[in-house]
Amino acid sequence: MAKKKAAKKPAAKGSKTEMLVVASKVKTYIKSKGMMTASDTLGALNEKIYKVLDAAVQRTQANRRSTVKPQDL
């Protein structure tokens, strides 16, 4: 009998972007602080990361570089 391939989880609700965060790592970190993770937290964090990266890319391009550096973040 052939194994069924696990379906990929859809992107965050209302989002068409790929998940950049490692959910298990984020949840473990939050749990280590004695807190719980709401179901929509990872999607919101992912959106913030995209915004930070988009701004860094714009800054890099404005400085006529092709390498995103820490100071662009």
C-alpha cells in the first residue's frame, strides 16, 4: 500500500506568501518564556518579517547595492 503524502499547510489566512518562520522553533521559544502561542501569531510574525525584508531590500537598492546587510534591517 502506498503512503499518502502529507498535505502542505496553507499560507496564513489572507496571505499569499510562503512561511519564512519555523513554527516549532517560535512556539518552543514562546513556551520557554512561560507563555502560549495563539493560532494566528505565526502568520502575523511571518507578515512582519516580510515587511522588514522588503524595507531592507528597498534600502539596499537605494544605496545602489545588491547585498542586503545587517544595517539595512
